[in-house]
Amino acid sequence: MTTPSDFAALGARAAAMIEELGALSQTPEHLTRFFLTPEHRRAADLVARWMREAGLEVSEDALGTVRGHWGPVDAPRLLIGSHIDTVANAGKYDGCMGVVAGILALDAINRAGLTRPYGIDILAFGDEEGTRFPTTLSSSAAVAGYFSPANLELRDADGISLREAMVAYGKNPDDIPAAAYDPNRVIAYIEAHIEQGPVLEAEGEPLGVVSAIAGASRLSVTVTGEAGHAGTVPMRMRHDALLGAAEMALAVERIAKADAHGMVATVGRVHVEPGSINVIPSRVVFTVDLRSGSDISRREALTRFEREAHRIADLRGLGVVISAFHEVATVPCYRDLQLRLRNAVADLGHRAVTMPSGAGHDGQAMSRLCPIGMLFVRCKGGISHNPAEYASPEDMGLAVAALVRFIERFQLPQLAA
């Protein structure tokens, strides 16, 4: 259905749409578009207009997810989507590219007059980033049927509750249960997304297929030592909490590098007390963010780190307390969907790199509803959550074409996990 000249046209349209969507921001200086804000409303309206222009019927649920419906109304649904909310001072492509790609794919399907024995819904979620309220994936959780009513009382930085924000947005919180799909009538969920990392660029390939969305553990580590005068306590007699914490941080790095499942580990926050230039640190609190495509591997790494941290503390005469404050399980992508996406990319003359996603996505919530698959698109320098974020029109055109190929060949299978 699509040719190289079509790829270029699709990519050019995607780039123009992303620029238009990227102009809808809280401030003109940079892109900031939080959940259930006036700029979210404008973005949702623009997406709805594009869906209608592509020949889709449009609806919107209680948590603001815009839905474009194609095909037989009573047929099972294939879902394709991503999100249109952003972090503060964001790039234009994270989430939005996937929504635009889905719309353009359905537009191409419509123009070709293709019919299918199933329907397709394009979904534009609004709360993937979790930047306004202390929750995340609430819009996709509602679609998947497991939104927690307790989240309605969570408040943003201005003291506005999610419930109040919904009402101001023109929604009724009592309608949230109606947002859920019947799992017996959903086939699968597919999401196209920029990689947000450097692997595809390093591999020289425009597209990748995600094997799993990595599970994540976050720890708070408190190391206690003894304060002392920086000039009078000999090195051999010190109990320096910061040096112990630094050695533990290096242990985390070693553990992640030795893993075979693409594990990544980050010590992103360190607080040192008393924080004086001439006092030996007596207490350090640091965080560990550990992610892996294997839950077993991640749990084993946590055990190894705890053992190493206590060994280091014992050798240095320190105390250490480790507490977990965040835990998300790995979400595998269905092998059948991975294969179909790889075949779609191969049809376009490219090799799809199979890789895990270290970042979270709406697919994590949608996996509780149906099988999921993800297509990654190369981004320049692996940069994301940054105004420098960029995916080329050529790569985006290929992503749209891959979605079209996927739909052309997709039947109603018994999907294999």
C-alpha cells in the first residue's frame, strides 16, 4: 500500500502535525502541557479534529482520553495509542508522535479503502507523565478498567484535587467506570513511541520492537557515620558516611553492568549532613533507581546490593538502612505482536532492533486489559524530556508505514504470550 514516496509524505505530515501540537503550551517559551489544563483541552480538541479529518468517529471519556473509532462498531477492537501530556519544558515528540502516527496510519487505511473484520480505536491519553498529580497512567488505567477512586482526592502543587480538575475540565468523576473497555472485546494494544535512548541511533536502524517495559525498584539508602573535624581526625580513624555511600553507589553500578538483561541503575539524589566544608559527613541519604527487563534479575540485583551495602558499612564502621518506596513489575510485550511488528518493519526493508524499554509507558496500564506491543522510533542523540528531543520525518514516515503494514496483515488470531 505504501511506497518510499509515501513514507516521505507521511513523515512530512507527521512533522507538521507535531509542530502544531507542540505550539499548545502553558507558556510560549517552552512546551509544558499538564493533564486536565486549558492547554490539554486545546491539544485534545486539535487531536479530535485530526481524527475526524481522517474519517474517524470521535468520543472522549471522563478522564479526557480522546478516542477515534474506525470500522465495524460492534466488532472487537484493536487499540493504538499514546499520550499528549508532557513534562515541564518538554520535547515535542514524546507521546505525541505515537498519537499522530496512529491517526496517519488510519487515514492511509481509509484512503486505500481497506476493510477489516475488527474495529480500530486510536487513543490519545492525558496522564502518562504524572507531572501534575502524584499519580501516573490514570487515564490509561481508566481505559483498562482499574482506576483507583482514591486518586480523585490527590492534589496538585496548587492544592487542586484530581476530582476538582476533572469538574473544571467539564467531566463527571462518576462517569469514570464507563471509560473501561470490555476485555472480551479488545484484541490488543499497540503503541508507537520515540525510543528516548541512544540504541537505535547506535545500531543505525530507524525502528525497534520492544520486548518488555522494564520493571523498576526505587530505594532510599541512609548511611550513618560520625561527624568530626576535617583537619584533626586521621583518615584511618574516620567513619565518613559520604565515602561509604560513594562506595555503595559504585557497587550499584557494578551490579547493573554485570547483568545480562539490559539493567540500568541510577543514583539520582544525594543529601549530605551536616554539609559543611570542614566537617566529616555524619549522615547521607541517597536514592537508587534500578530497572531491568527481568523481574528475577532485578530482585537478584536488589539482594546483591543489600549484601554489598552492609559489607561496606561493616568495613567502614557505618550504619546503613535500605528502604524500598517504589516497585513496578516488568511488563512483557506479547511475542506474537513482536513478531508481527518485526515482519512489518522487514517489509519496509529494515531490521527491527529488539530491545527493552527502560521508560514507563501507557502500555503498562493497558497490559491489564489486553496483550500489548510497542514500536520504537529512533530519536536524535537518545535525548528525551528535553526541548532538543527530535525524530526525523523520514523515521516517522517509516513508523506510520509499519503500522499500516501491521494492520494490513493483522487478522483475529489467538495471540501467543
